[in-house]
Amino acid sequence: MPSNAELQARLAAALEAKGPNYQPRTHHLENGKPVYINRLIFEDSPYLLQHAHNPVDWFPWGDEAFAKARLENRPVFLSIGYATCHWCHVMEEESFESLYVAKILNDNFISIKVDREQYPDIDQIYMTAVTLMTGHGGWPMSTFLTQQGKPFFGGTYYPAETFADLLLQIMKVWNSQQQTLIDQAEQLAEAVDRVTAAEHQLSTLESSAMQAAVDQLMERYDAQDGGFGPAPKFPNEPVLLLLLHAYERRPEPALIAALNHTLSAMAQGGIYDQVGGGFHRYATDSHWLVPHFEKMLYNQAYLARVYVRAHDLTGHPLHVRIVKQTLDYVLREMTTAEGVFYSATDADSEGHEGAFFIWTPDEIKALLPPDDAWFVIHTFGLTPQGNFEGKNIPHLQCPWEEVAREEGVSLEHLFRRLDPLLEKLRQHRAQRIPPLTDNKIIVAWNAMLITALAEAGDRLSEPRYIDAARHAAGTLWKKQRPRDGVLWRVSLDNKASIPARQDDYVHFSEALLALYDVTGEPMFLLQAQALADEMLDKFLDSASGALVMGRERLLFRHPKDSYDGALPSGNAVAVRVLSRLARRTGETAYADDAAKIVQAFADNINRQPSAYAYLLAQLDEMRNGEIGPRQYAARGAVKIEARPVEQQGKSTVAIDLNIRDGWHINAHQPARQALIATEVKLLNDSAWTVDTVTYPDPVLKTLAFDKDTLALYQGQVRIRAELSRHDSETREPLKLSLQLQACSQEACLPPETVNLTVY
């Protein structure tokens, strides 16, 4: 542990190294320089750097802090938050900048500050403890620990006076009844163990679990305002993706109606940035009007995926508009020069929440001609009195279709008029003082956006999104993975730090699989496989079969990310990645690993299925196959893609087969009757009729294991199906089955039937 003089010299040198343009975030200044400097100035987290000049003697998470706590017999105060958190800023201003509060902390506690986005496993374990103690959680999280890191008391935001009183009370008990607090911490640690444990269960996961989850969620459906719960309203992307998956598997009108209502309500509300695109983190009210104004990269990624999938099912052009505006916002405003993506933007600017995003009618009138100004003001519900602190959060008063009807124009014509006006507003808004950008590059969150770009580029025929995804993946691989076995979680100012957690490995692997699917480039599959192998090696808990979030050695328990929160759980994404790797590589061990993860949580899923929404969707995919126009057969040796093609006004679907070298499948008319023919059939004949199917001419060949000449398909093969649609009232995707049997030069695999969904 450095001496005080050594530490002060290092702190002063670190401040000097920041350069003349450095702007310390503190009220305590003399001649423009900060009065206080603490150890957080050495860190590379924007959140920690925000607190580097508090009078609190902060430590980062690590050995030094806990060693000092043991040496001086002090309790630990642990504060967890993130750079764009509004209430974290409030507590900093009120308490951590207070000389009175700082003196209490410095005299009696060892104070540790943690960025939850850097250390999700640390955040998870203490959030579980706080939730057990108080019934709720949130940020900033304020927890009091023993010197062994076990919590004995905690909460979230405290006003300054309340916080100071709490500190004094805790010190009084620590000094008089220390063993009582230690015993309390042991009991709470055991309770956290029970909550976070995933054991290898003998229970059988009920086959109806997915439907049970859907039923639970539909019971929570808000038929008035959309969404699946009360205010505050979060998008709950894992829930939306499960419900979309369930509808694709078994269409139910009530389900798609609830989804359309919810997606439309979010897109019309203030939670969506009507001027610049992209979603705020959540709405504080039930009407999706007043958001918490921060924008997180992960919300943009997952909501883009949600709206892409919804467009597949409904064909609604407004879903495409939301996807493109959201992704274009990220590419325009949250992307580095190297093509990777910043973490978030703040809720606050100019010292006020939401100031960057709100408007008055007079501002609009000053920017636009009278007719255009009235059009914007009327469309987005702007009033003189405002709907947020005397100004207005733009939102739609009615659906876009009704706006177009009022104007007497088509949607296309409406947007041709509106979009140039919105661009003028956006450019004007850009001249305001913007919210802080948290410019950390987090591998997991970047990977989520790469997946969204790849899927959107594929489904919407937008190559620029695929190009952006490819570029970002290449940058991440180069910058964050210096060699095999090493992946860094975070990069700030081109400096990589913090070993990757399980979510980094699994989301990056998922992103590379998405790129493999849309590009067909084998490199992406090999990279995805390498990351999955390392994830299993580093994070698999062999006793339960599930994956831990990290291996942080100072934690009293390594938590497992099991149930969904704002994001799908790390274990649920692992089930998706591993089962998809099994289908693409033929390595059945991946499927076994995926099944063990599901089994580890079987009891909990049976008890509360809706908490495991994303995992249940992946389990359904494991059992019943992937849904979509692209599938894999023959242990990955055959890639199949179905797509509509233009052909003289007829409904024609091309089914392209890419058969790996050294493999073949039997032709539609094989040389012997006993052989399994390649054959296309219609699955949903209520809406469609197959008129003709045209199969290619076979290759006639004699193979080593059969002396007779065989009729085969190999290499690139295209089958065409011409169809008639006799139910044009409903948008039901075309569902086909493809029967085939694949053989290598040595042996044949069992016959397979692959289902294809064409949107």
C-alpha cells in the first residue's frame, strides 16, 4: 500500500497528464483546478472519472480497498452506478460532493465506487442482496459490506440528510455490535447463495412452460396503453421476442394484436425520439409519454431486432421506419471513427433531465414556415403549457395512419413532407449542449448491435447495415482480442481493459454467427466457435451445468445470469448460441451443453416461466427447429435459403441449397426407389397452393460405397416453387418443408425434414 506522500504525487501526476483541456467534474475548484483528487483518477471508466474529484476518498474495486478495511477494521461502503444514470448524478451532487458527508465516509468507512457496466457480475450479486433486503433495486446502489465483501445493509438512492444519518447509525452499530452485523452479513450471503444458485436438477421441465409464460405475460397486458406491466414502462425486449416467437410458432390473433398495440404505442410515445430516432431507456408513466431520457446502446440493438421481426410477421411499413431510424441514429451519433459503438448517452444536459430533447411551439415557429410549423406542432402534440417542465416531449396524438388520413395523403407522401422538417429540427437540436456520451466500448453491447445490423440488413435488403456489422466485428476482434484465450470487455480511448465476462463472449459469438448466416463466410463461424469454446472453458460451473457471469475472485459468490432483466440472461443467449453452433458445425456436444443449461434452471422455470422468456424461446428452437427462411441440415454441411423472386407476376419462391464439398443429397428422382428423394411440400395449405415445383437436373455419379450410378445434387442447387395465394385477407407467411438425405463420400446421414418460413 503506497504511503500518503507517494499517493499524492501519483494523483498530482495523473491530473497533470490529463492535459490543459481536462474539465474536472466538481464544485470544489481553486483557480480552475480541483481541490480534491482521489484514486478514481487512475481509472478508465467515465462513471468513476466523474467522481475522481469528490472529497470522498474513493477506491476502485480491488485488493487495496479490502486490505485497508481489514487493517483499520472499517466497514466498506460500496456505491454502484453508471455514467448516464440520472439519480447517480443527483446523489453525487447532494452527498458525494458534500464536505460533511465526505468527512463521515472518510473517517469511518472504506468507500468503493464500481461501474456496473464494467462489472456486471459485481452489480448482480449486490443487487440481489439489496433486493432481498428492501424488496426493490436500482441505481445508484448503496451497500454496506464487511471486510470480506459480504453485505449487511443496503438500498439505492438516499437524499443527503438521510444518507448522513444512515452513515452515523451504521457506525454506531459497527462500533458497538460489530459481530451482530457480521452475523447478519453471513445470513444474507447464504440467502443470496440460495437465490443465485443453479443446481443440476432431476426435475423435468414442463413441455407447456413456453405457453405458460405466454399466458402469464398476456394476463399482464395493458389493453389501454400497451405493454406488459404497469408504469414505469420498460420495453422488455426479451418478453417481446418470446411473444413474437410464440406467434410465429402458433398464430393467435389476440397475441399479434397485443404486440402490434405495444409496438405502435412505444413508437408513437415520448420514449421514442421522434426527431432523431432511437429509444430512451424507459417511460416513467403508463402512456409511454415521459421517458427517462438516457439512451442505451443495448435498447437500440434489441428493439431494432424486435421491430424487424414484427415487420416479418405483419409487413407493417412503420416497423421498417422505426428500425431504420433507430439504426441510423446509432450509426450517425453513437459510432466511433473505427466503426464500433459507444455505450450510452445521458438523461441530463445543461443540468436538467431531458433538456436536450424538449421543445416549445415558439421554437418550431421560428425554425419552419407557418404551414410546416403548424403541421409539426399539431402532429406531435406541442402546446404552450407543455407536457414536461413547461416544454414538450414530441409524441404522436394518434397513429400515423390517422395523421395521413387527416392530411388526405398516403403514408409515403406524408413522410416525404415530414422527414425534411424533422431533419431541420434535428440539426437545430444538435446546436444545443448535448447530453454526456458514455464513450466506453463494451464488447457485449457492441455485439448486440452487430447482431441487429446483420439481421436488419438481411431482412430489409440493406447491405449498408451488413457492411457496418462486418466492420464493427472486425474492429472488436482486432482491438479486444489480442490473442487466443484473451478477450477484453471494455475499451476507452483505444485502451482495452477488464477481462471479458460471460456476456461478452456469448453476445460476440452470437453476432459472429449472425454474420456467418448472412454472408456465408466460414471465418465468422470459426470465430464464433472459438469464443464459445473459451466461454465454456472459463465460465462453466460443472456442478450445475450453467455458466457463471464472471470469475471475480473477491466476490463471495459467482452469480449466474439466469432470468431476464432489461436484457436476455447470459445463460439464455448461451442456449441460443450453443444450439445454433451444433446445427452449423455438426458438433453435438454444443447441443448437450445447451440442454444442461436449461436443465440447471428447470425448477425455477416451472415455478415462474415468464421470468425466463428468452430462454424458453431458445428451448423451443432447440426442440422444434429454427424459424425463418434460412436453415441448416446435414450437421451444417447443407445451408438452405428460401426467398421470393420476381417471375412474370407469379408468386415464386427460390430454395437455394449450398452443399459443402464432399457432400451430396439425393435428387428429386433418385436412381433407386428405396432412396429418400429431395422433395418440397407446402405446410400451410389454408392460404397457399403449390402450382408447380421445378427441380434441377441431377448429377449422375458412382460413389465408393455404391457400385450403382446415383442421381445426386451437389454444390449450388436451386429449386423453384410457383404458388397461388387464395387467402389475401391475412398476412400469413408461406411455410414449406424440404425433405432430404445427405451423404458424404463415406456414409449417409439419416433423412431430415427442414421447415422454411418465407415472409
